[in-house]
Amino acid sequence: MDQAREQLREVFGFGDFRGRQAEVVERVMDGCSTLGVMPTGAGKSLTYQLPATLLHGTCIVISPLIALMHDQLRAARANGIRAATLTSADADWRETMDAFRAGALDLLYVAPERASQPSFCDLLTAAPLAMFAIDEAHCVSEWGHDFRPDYRQLRPLMDRFGDVPRLALTATADAHTRSDIMAQLGIPDEGLVVAGFERPNIRYAIRHRDNPVRQLTQLMEDHPGPGIIYAPTRRKVEDLAAKLAAATGRPVLPYHAGLEPGTRARHQAEFVASEEVVMVATIAFGMGIDKPDVRFVAHAGIPKSIEAYYQETGRAGRDGDPAQATMLWGAEDFARARMRLAEMPEDRREGDRKRLDTLANLVETAGCRRAILLRHFGEDPPQTCGNCDNCLDAPEVIDATEVARKFLSAAYRTGQSFGFGHLQKVLTGADDERVLAKGHDHLTVFGIVEGEEAALLRPVSRALQARGALVATEHGGLTLGGDARDILKGEASVLMVKPPKQARRGRKSRSG
Ligand code: ADP
Ligand code: ZN
């Protein structure tokens, strides 16, 4: 490893390894296949580029995006590494192949499609190989969020060169995807290195969204520094930006793909240069932006996945100073996400459903948020972190199983086609025209909820939707899903955070 450290200084100009880079490099140098799971920006490329400059032979790098490959190529060449790409966008593939055969390449970048071409396999037998590096390795798994069938051809190819070590790299892999990657690519169990997902200076908080403008105004008042607020649609971005600017008097700028490129660039530049600008943006914003002093990141609705949440909140507090990550969520967010899930091709659905369940769990938990996040990324965190909303102010947990069963059976007995309002009327025995017209006053569930339980109906409906036991249809009807039947049979319970006492506000809140 002394040699590797020296090379790190001389070729890459870095004083030391970061995170668990050293471990990965050492394994690969010893010829051991490895899966490195590290967040974006952790320095994954170095873990194959460095061994490639030291080991005998060429390192074959599989990378899914040509644009990405060419960036990497430029960076590698700038460090004096002998590198080339072999893609459909290259005109000089003949020279590249000659250079490879002559053993004059440290790195050869190729797209996964190559792997299934016999001519490529032949080429690889023509010169010694140092290692295989598989970038974005989650693409090999149907459990990952970006499955690419071509990645499945890598294993047969690599098996032809059985003693050449494999290094798979990814930023996003939950436990299930990870073991799948290792199985699919032939990496032994002890070859897993997970690192660097902990961001101790970020304080996580997740709240129900009851009045987003008021809630975000409060957040901005608590955090005078620069911030990013993610909103789900362009319209919501515009709307929130205008309202928050008016409410706080602070500079608040919108950012989304529908803005003029010039406006977008100007807003981004203003944000990067400023110590107080708040950017309200769609997820189009953030990639490649390096602003270390972002003091808060807020989500006005649930993020796309737990990976996205980690990545987006990770833009806060890169300077290491305290920063806040706040998410506001509503049941309709989960309803929409579960509807999208139902429209997906079957083979993709399972993994995405799991990810959504984890997100629901993160939102619903009375326990430590960070523990859920870190466990998802394969780390082994303590039970409490002391720096998330639930650790700082432990919420009271109630057992809402009985109310949940009543609610689910009302949904079931009314034919799984009515929304919250109607079910609430049935359960509380309301004297309502539509309830009577449908004959729902004759059901056994009519009027079985009263008093304290009635106040729990909305939060219970929300919790059931988040965990997928209730699924909203396009027409607003609630159908049973997930573990609804287990709850009804008394085999699963519904524990939830005790909802805060709210002043009755008529029917204004539509976020049930
Ligand atoms: P990833 O692929 O994990 O997203 P990159 O490989 O692009 O990350 O590296 C992110 C940045 O970190 C790059 O600018 C790289 O030069 C830098 N970097 C990598 N390793 C080190 C190190 N040991 N010390 C300092 N900077 C590093
Ligand atoms: Zn915590």
C-alpha cells in the first residue's frame, strides 16, 4: 500500500485516501473481487483508476453513459493516465484496439452492450487484463432503480477471464440490491465495502404537510442562510417561490426545466454566489452544483425514493456546519406514488415498491430517522442519533390497530370505491344523503366510530396509505392493498405517532 499512497500523491495529487477508498484499493490490488458502495462524490473512480496505473495489464471499465465516459476519459488523461474509450461515438476505435493489443492502455472504457459481442471477447484475449471495473453496478439488478439487461451479459464475459478481479461500484444499493449485484457479478460475500453515508451535521425532520407556506416560512425564519426547497411540479415551484418571497421578504428564486436557459443560469449563479438566496426547484436542480454552505434543504412533497432523498438532502451542509433537512408529506403523495407503481411493468415493480415502503417507514417512524437511512444504505448505525426530530423530541406512539381495522372494513364493505370523506361519514354514522342513498347506513360498520377514535380517522387513513394498506385509485376510491388483510385478521398492528392536537378547521384541509 505504500506504493499505492505514493501513486496517489504523484499521479492524482491527493495527500491521503478518503473514506474507505484505501480498503477497496487494497482488495483489488490483492486480486480480490469487491463491491464498493459509496455516495456520489465519495471518489469511486479513484478506486479503479489507481490500481489500473499500478497493476500489469489494462483495466476494462464498464460504464452506462457515453457522456459520462468521455468526462472520465478527459479527467484520466489530464492525470497522465493512458486511457481510451471504445464506443459508437468514437472514430478512432482501430487505434484504440491497437493500443490495447500493444498493452499501452491503463484504462479502456466500454459500454455494457459490448459485453455480448463475441468480437469484444476475442479482443480481450489479445492482451493482459488488470481488472474489470463495473460502474453504476446497480444496473445489473432488477431490484435497482435503473435495470439494464445488457449488464447481465457481463458475468458470462468476465467468467471467461476467471482470475481477473472485478470491482463493482455504485452509490445506490439497499441490502437487497447489493446482494443481488454480488450474486449477478460473482463477487464473494466478504467483498462488500460500504462507506461514508453518515452526514452527522444534517438534522432530519419530517412533518405532515398541513400548511406548506406557513411551515416553509417558519423554516426560512429559523435558517437565514442559503437553502433549497424541492417541489414536485413546475407550477408548485412558481407558486411557492412567489408566496415565500412575499411572506418572508427574502430573495426566493424559482428553478425548473421550463424556464428560459438564460433565466435558469442566472438564478443558479445568484444562488451559488449568495449567502441568503433560497431556491425553490424541481429535482432538475442540484446536480453538479457545488455550494458548501447550503443551510437547509426542504421537500414540499415526498422525494422519488429514499436514494433521491439522501442525495437531495446531502446538498445541505457540505461545509460540515449544522444544516437542516425538512420533509413535508401528505397522504396524496403516497397515493400518487402507488398509482405510478401500478402502471409500471411487472418486473420493475417489486424493487420500487420496496423502496417506497422504506420511504413510508422513514416518514411514519417514531424512531430515529438517521438509523433508517443508514440501515438502508447498509451501515450499522446506533438506535438513536441525537440529531433528528424524533431523537430530539421523542413522539408518543399509539396503537391505532382497532381504528385501522374499522376503517379498512368500512372501505371493504362499501366496495372499495369510496374516498376518505364518505368512509368517515359511514363510520361516524352521519345523517348523509349519499350514505343513505347507497344503503350504507345498513352496514355493520355504520356508526361504529365515535369520540376520540373519530379524531384518529384521518391520521390513520394517512398512515394506512403511506404503508400501502390502503391504495387510492384514480377516481379517489380507497382500495385494500399491502398488509390490509393481516391488519383485518389481527395479524398485523398499526402503531403510529400520536397526531398533534389540532384546532378544528372545518373541511379546509384537503390533505387527508
Ligand atoms: P464518485 O464517482 O464517487 O461520485 P468521483 O470519483 O467523481 O466520485 O470523485 C469525486 C471528487 O473527489 C473528484 O473531484 C475527485 O478528484 C475527488 N477525490 C477522489 N479521491 C480523493 C482523495 N483521496 N482526496 C481528495 N479528493 C479526492
Ligand atoms: Zn435520530
